[in-house]
Amino acid sequence: MKLGIITYTHGTNIGQRLQNYALQSVCEELGHQAYTIKQGSPVEKETLRYRLKKILVAAKYPALKRTHRLRQHKFDDFNNKYIQFYGEEMPFYGDNSHFAKQFDAFIVGSDQIWSPLSCYVGDNAFLTFAKVNQRLTYAPSLSVETLPAHKADFYKDRLNGFWNISVREHKGAEIIEKLTGRHAEVLVDPTLLLTRHKWDQIRENYKDKPSTSYILAMFLSSIPDAVRAIANKLKLKVILLDDNSVISPAEFLDLVSDAQLTLTDSFHATVFSAIYHIPFINFDRSDYGETMSSRFETLYRVMGIKERRWNKVSFMTDWMEMDYKTIDKHIEIERDKSIKFLKKEFGQVYVGKEDMDF
């Protein structure tokens, strides 16, 4: 079967690229051809004000511009090596129904591809261009605690265009059930579908990795003061990663796999710490002014552990103590459940449900 994956493809987000690779890999392991379809920008043309701002920023911070260029080069290299992109880009707006004739089915997921706070989420993310029996989901994330009231009708209409619905967080499932009355299956992030052995197959040496023990501190928002305090107490060097760091997704695997401890507000940094049996501590983060706590709450449930937020573990005498046997066992159970859901979806593509009423 020829599958089209709809997910975020813009930018240089490490977790975004790794979850894309993971979903593609699992689809291929299940015997299908999987292509990631790039989308056009929701902003048709840059405004003069935006272009001027970019020019001024580049002039003021030339080193930052060079850093962004180097990081983009590493991500381009990763994409070229590991992501099978489709040859035609899908416009963000307009009639894209001709794509339905080029694929057997489409799968939307994972990451924040259903976030109501993102301008990159539109009709394509709900596969409205395809027939109903072609519309598949794998753990898309709404990434909010509540759905904005002015978007309720939009989401209700488009969610009812799916035969099966899956999401990444329990909070997302609650939102969907309240909005539509329908059950949404909670599945693990695609990155958890691959074992450590499979991730090691694409892991690449990070040349700036320290030769001595270190803490990996990866933050997508401001760096908490506690990071320095923890490092001082443990007498460990801190390696800081943010969205400006010149590192590829494959090199990130190398860096996280050898850390002594991970301090992070990143969902995927937490996931890979668990995969590589690296103890982690989470810190709260907000995107667009909204709390992102539901992703960690679901992840703790998936792994069968208590909360690992700093405000919950700061009193502990041993931050390194984690039960990886329990974590591995729970992840394996959730992995099997998620693969079964995918197989069921793939099996229903040819059932001919395009005339099904919701």
C-alpha cells in the first residue's frame, strides 16, 4: 500500500524529525511504501515588514544567522538520508483532491499536528482532500488543555470525517469525546515504537560530546535556575541544547545516550532518555501561553512511573534512581497496542467506507 504521511516538515525541531522517521519506519516494517508529503506555507507571501525584520536581525546578529544556517544544513542532511519525501508539495490552501488518486491512504501524525494554536494546522491536517476510507490517524497531538471555543465547530466537523481517531495524550482524547461524543484511542508517540537498537542504527557521532560525565540540559524555553544548582550538587558539567544548537537529530541520539542525567522541558528529550535508560527531570513549559503538561502526564502513565517534574522530585536524595525494568515493560505493552491499531487501520482502507455516515 502506498501511504502519504502528513506531519510537520518545516523548521529544525529534533523531536519533529525523529517522530517522522519513526512513523515512516514502522509503516515500512508493516509492508507499506511511506512518503512524507511536504506542505506549503500558510503564509502565501512574506510581508514587507517581516522581510525587513529578518534583514535587521541578520545584520544585528550575524553569528546567529550563521548558526541557523549550519543547523539547517544538518537537518537537510538528515532529511536527505532518512526521510522519504514525496515529489510533489501539497499547497496549504485550495483543492488537493488529486492527491487522493496518487495514494492508497494518508496518515496524519504525530507531534502537534492538530494543535489549535498553530497556524500550520489546517484542512490538510484533517485529510479533508481524501476519501473517508483513506483517512488514517496515528497519535496526532492537540497539545492544549482546552480547545478554544471559536475553533470548536471547525474541529468537530473535521474530526467527524475520520472513521477511527487516535491521539497522543489523554487530555486530547477527553477533548475529542466531549466535543464529538466519539472515542479516541491514546497511542504512544512514534518514537517509542522503535527500540533502542533500531535508533542506534541511525545514531551519528557528535564530535562535541564531552569525554567526561555530563548532564544534558535541553530547553525550548528559558533555562531554570535549578539547572545550575543540580549541576553543582552532582559536580557534573552541563551540556546545553536549545533550538539554536548546531546538532542534527542523529547526533542528538548520540548525545542523549551517554548523558548521566537529562534536565528538560522537551517531550522528545524525555522519551529518548527513557529509551536509553538515562534518568530525567522535567520542567514546566508553556507554548503560545498555554501549558503543555498533558504530554508529560500521559508519558508518565505510559511508562508506569510517578511524576518526574522538578517540583515533585526536588526533595529526593537520589535523582538518578529510576525503575527501567518497569518502564521497558510498560512501553512494550503500549507499543504492541499501538501497532495493532495501525494494522487495523491499514486493513480497513479497502473496506470501502467512503460512503459511511457519521
